[in-house]
Amino acid sequence: MSADAVTSLVVNGATIEAIERGQGRPILFLHPGIGIEANAPVLTELARGGRLLAPSHPGFGTSSLPKGMTTVDDLSYFYLDVLEQLDLRDVLVVGIGLGAWIAAEIAVKDSSRLSQLVMANAIGVKVGDRETRDIVDIWSLMPDELNALAYADPQKGQRDYKNLPEVESIAAARNREATARFCWSPYMHNPKLKNRLHRIRIPTLFLWGTADRILSEKYGRAYCAMIAGARFETIENAGHFPHIEQPEEFARRTLAFASAAAPEAPRAKRA
Amino acid sequence: MQVYQFTEQPYYPAWNEHKGSLRVNLPNRIVDPKLAGDLFHRYYDEWMIADDLGFNIMVNEHHQTATCMASTVIVGLSVLARETKKARILVLGYPIGHRPDPLRCAEELSTIDVVSRGRLDMGFIKGVPYEFPASNQNPVGVMDRFWEAHDFIIKAMSSHDEPFNWEGDYFHYRQVNIWPRPVQQPHPPIWTTTGNRAQAKLLGEKGYVMATLGSGYATRPLYDSYRAGYMAKRGRAPGADRFAYLGLVAVAHDEAEARRRGELIAGYLRSSAIVHVPFRNPPGFLTVDDNAKMLRGMSAPRSFTKDGRPVNMHHGSVQDLIDAGILFCGTPDQVHDQIVDFCTYCGGMGNLLMMGHAGFLTHEDTVSNLEIFAKEVMPRLKEWNQPVAEVVAA
């Protein structure tokens, strides 16, 4: 993130960086393990639909890591504190990969401040049997191999690490370490989450970059089927990070879903 | 000086059968278990000879690898505790941060101390990067887990009056009361390894024996960090016995023969880094700053010659390795002089962890290597008065 676009939040003793942009209903953007860049086009696109808040999770980017925070469960409680502290209501939560897992963990605990959920190329549950790896072991791959599986166009994943400014290389190293902290084992999922997903009763959309070869579309559809009434839509020419490869389409689908799902009926039913 | 004979107990017959990785993902189909048994017996025989010759012994473990068949130190320690008579038996080391159950570690090590009649030196280590994909222990935060396991093992070994309770961040027990307790009280001597100056200072504060590997003529700053930590706590300099160094040793009466042996023993260094690249640096193994520097291509060389020339220990020639103080190689006089020169540079180094066998070195060559060293080098090293360098913390 570049400093000018970023605000700093202190929540429950942790100082985190967040990009804040736009006006209107709150949109909480939860980034995947690779973090989020302030100049990412998807943020501009999403901010057309409301007041966008895109934090770096604790331990990622320049956000601090409170002692003892070791699980996605911990991250979800942290974000519940964020929502409460900022008194955000009617929130559209948009998560990709790890961010979608966090979103699901938030929603199963307390979705009273949330109105819709968008989960893109989500991790977080175990679908196959114990000897079937649902999610490619990213830490056994070379960077080029990983990009070839993660992107429809692997060029999109390339970064000139050698010439990165120091602050960005430190953020990249922190993102890699933090992803492992939260996702190493059980690998990229919480065995408890599957049996809690019935608690998600807000409109939910799964967006799926069809060229993702880290996660299969079959995995995504099985995950989607665990949440009552959740929709599943695909995005072509995108892999594991559809918000990077197809930012306009990603934002268009997200905002269209949010406005279509906006009628009062679901919330009235809940009350 | 104390000298510990060390071999990684390699399954060297597989060294030419890999596709770019000798560790983690080399299929075990390649191992002939009968031949593995023959090799284990050979290595134990050589340690028995080392015991008779006046060496101490060092064992280690690695996992899923042809570079080292010992997948648990406890098996080797158990055999040697019973079979050897005089040698101190050093484990360097026991990767306690990877183990699920430090109570089991404390029980095993105490029993080995008892069976060996108090000859155990107890080295605890973080483990090399390649152990993490094998054990599946999260490399992130592993040192926190390591230190809790360490604290627990020490307490388990030194508490004798009633069971104690442990409810930590990583480990939980309700009635800790190990049987038998160790002979060496309060516990066997603790050793560990590091390549990091902040950690070296901490180890100095604790007064543990600190070992380094491959650091050659870049060792002194690490030792001086240790000295600073040690002196800050105690007001006096640590003796040479607080320092250990793993050196490859190839000695023969004829220099050409010594170099031939050196070439074979250097096979350890040349094989040890042959591993699928992503397993070499799992996330969290290095610090964020070190990883950020690596991303920017700014990784500093690790090994240097006495005159400051960087040497890659995995690819360097025998002469490079000699110049860098990684391999001590030559006639008995030459090897003696190289070791004394190195220890003088270190400001004192009292425990030579001698890799006297590696890779394709035959049994006959290994025994000859040990015999010549024991008869013609070791007595002079034992008589030599080590320097005791002082460093006061800044």
C-alpha cells in the first residue's frame, strides 16, 4: 500500500492499515494471502458502490500482529471488533481466498451488522477425503509454478521483487509469513467451519475465477452448497485472484448482487 | 579440547539416483532396507571404534532423506548408551520444536542419561528448513514452541518432590513426574546451534554450549556475541568449552591421500543442499527482514576464507573449504595446525564436532581417518592451551 491512500485504525490494541475510499453503504474488502495494493483497480471499481474499507489483516502489509493471534478464528473476532468499533451496519463483505474464509468465519459468529456476503475463490473448508488434497500445496511450488496455477494469465502474477522498494518487499515477506501462520495446518481450512456454515443466513454469492488450478470449481461449488441459498457464478479469464485479473467484472458482479439482494425482505425476516 | 566423531549415517547409494531432491520427496522405494541395515551396523561399529580411540560421539537426525538415515536420535542414543563405554554422547540435535510431546522427550533423554551412566550431552535445535514440510510443524513461531518445550524439559528433569502442572501456550500436562530422573543433575548439559548473533547473545546469557556449522572464518562475530551475553550475566569470559564447531576432517600420512578423503567427505556438503527449491525456505523460517532482503537479491554469503573471500560451502573445492575453515585436511601436522589456527581465530573453541565420515568414504578409510587423528592429532590438541577471549557487551 502507498501511504497517501491509507488510514490507520487502532482496534483492540492492534494498529492496522486500511484503504478507505468512496461514500455510502459500507463495503468491507478482505484481501487474499497476497495482500492488497492501494492502487488495485478493483478498489476504485468497488468504491463506486459505497464506502470501501480495505484493511490489511493483522500480520499482513504493515498491520501489527497482536500476541496470541494464530488462527482465522482469531482474525474473524478481530473483524467483529472492527465492525463494532466503527459502528458499521448493513455491510457488504467481499473476500477473496483467505479473505473469503475470514468472511465466512465472521458471518457464522455474528452477521447482525452484515447484509451480504461475496466469497471469491474461497478457501476454508475440507471437501474431499483425508487423502485427497483439496487445495494445492502452495509452499511446495516455485513462484513460476504457483503463478501458472493461480492465474489465467501467469504474467499478471509476476512482480519485479529485485527492484521493489524496501517497504514493499517487507510487506511481501510479511504477507507470506502471515499466510503460513494462519493457513499452515490444518492446511487452508478450519475443520469446524463446515458444521457452522448453516448459521450464515444472509444473501451469499460465490464468485469463481474458472482458471483457478489451486482450487477447483468443484471445490467451490461444494463449498457454496454448504450455505443455504448461496449463488454460484463464474468469471472467465480469471484464476484464483479474479479481482486482479477481471477487476471490472468482479466489481460489477459484486455490486449487482448487492443491489439485487438489497430489498428489505431478508433483514425483516431475521428481525 | 574434546572431539566428537560425527557421521550423518547417510544412505549414500541413493545419492546418484535423485531428480533434484535428496530430501522430503525422494521416494523411499529407492532404499533397500537390508542395505540400510548393513549401513547402520557399519556406522555403529565405527562409533564403537571411535569410543575405543578416545573420541566422544555425536548423533543427529533428519527426516525423509538419503543424506541421513537417522530419523530419530533416540534410536542411535539408545544403542550407543548401552554399547559404548567411555564416550560422551552428544545429540545435536533433538528438534524439540517439531515434537508433539516434550514430556516424551524428557522421559527418553533421562532414560538415556541413566543407561549411559551420565554420558549424555543434550543438544536442542530448531531443525533445518527441510524438516518443516516433513513434520508439518508450522515454521512460523517455531522458536516460541521450541523455548516452551525447552523450559518444560528442564523443569521435568529437575523437579523431584511432587508432580507439577503445565498449562502453556503449546503444551498441557497435569501430573508431570518423570521416571527415572537423569543421573546428571540438575540435567544433562545443554547444547544448541545458531547462525544468528542475537540468538548467540541469548545463548551466552544462558551459558549453553553453542555450536556452529559451516561458519568458518565468519565464526568469530557469533562467538563474540555469545561472549557479550555470557559476560553480561557473569562478569567473566566463557571458557573454550562453551563453544563447538562442526568441522569436516580428512587426515592421512600422505597429503594426496588426505585430499582424496577430503573430496569424499566434502560430499556431505555437496549433497546436503540438494533439495526441491521451495523446501529450502519455508515461510517463517527466516525473519521477515532476511526474507525481504532475499526477495531483493541481497542475501549475504555465509562462509568466508581467512582473508575474507566468500566461499560457497556446497560447491567449493577442497582447497576453498580448507581456506574457509570448513574442512581440516592434510597430514597430521597440517590438520593440527589448521585446527589450532582456527581455534586461535575464534578466541577459543573447545569442542570439535568432527565429521570423520561422510558419503562414499569407505569403512577402511573411515577407520584409518579416525585412527590417525586419534593417535597423531588429538593428543596434541588436548594438551594445547586454548585462548580465552573477552568481549564486554556494548
